Amino acid sequence: MSEKKHDYNDIVFIETELSGYRRGSLKASIDLTAGRIAWTDTHMWNNDFVRALSAQMVEHIYKNLPETELLSWASDYAKGIGHLMGSMTGSFPQDWSVVIHFSDGDVLKAYGVSNFPKQWATYRRLIEEVAKTSFRLR
């Protein structure tokens, strides 16, 4: 990862995954350049899809990403302080990961186990708006 400051408008691709023991995994891959979302649900294979995103939806994503504080997750968790910023999962352990690709080729990664970033609920709601389905393990 480079030391330069990234901007939300420079994001071109985001891949987010949730997984839990004996609960499978969910993966949402949002390609902002191509305007599409790919969804993979290992617990319910017939829920997999690829869907085009309208220009308005891509604009909606860019507009709402700063509210999630997504870019701070990678640095907070890399510094070892992410667990201080977030909240524990409720009923069962879950792993989460977010991989962010930028227009200059840089990639940021953030991940955790049983401890979500403070703005996870905001980010999850944005994914659910884009995918039109729930982003929660069953």
C-alpha cells in the first residue's frame, strides 16, 4: 500500500466478504467502472447473480461511501487498533474482509474476525441497497 491519501472518487472496485463457521459465505463484488455487481452466496447457490448498475446507482454509491468511513478501516485494522473502533458480532463468530481497488492500481485491504468496524451497519445497508438483497449470514 502506498502512503498517499486516497479519495472515495478514486475507487473503481470493491469486494466485500462475510463468512462464518458452518454458515457459508457471502461475497459482493461491485465494479464501479463497469457498472455491475456480482453476488456469491455459498449457503444458497441459487442466490448467485450478476446485475448491471445504472449510472444513478453508481453515483449513489460514490455519494454515500464517505459516510461509511471505509477508507479508514484498512489503516485502523493494519495499525492493530481496528478492534477498538468497532463492535463485536452478536450471536456467532464471523470473518469479514473488504478489498478496495483504486484507479491508480493501488489496493487497500481490511479484515477482521468477530469485530466489525464502527460504520459496518451503514456500509452493509449500502450493499443491500445496491444488491437488493440482505447482506447477512443465515
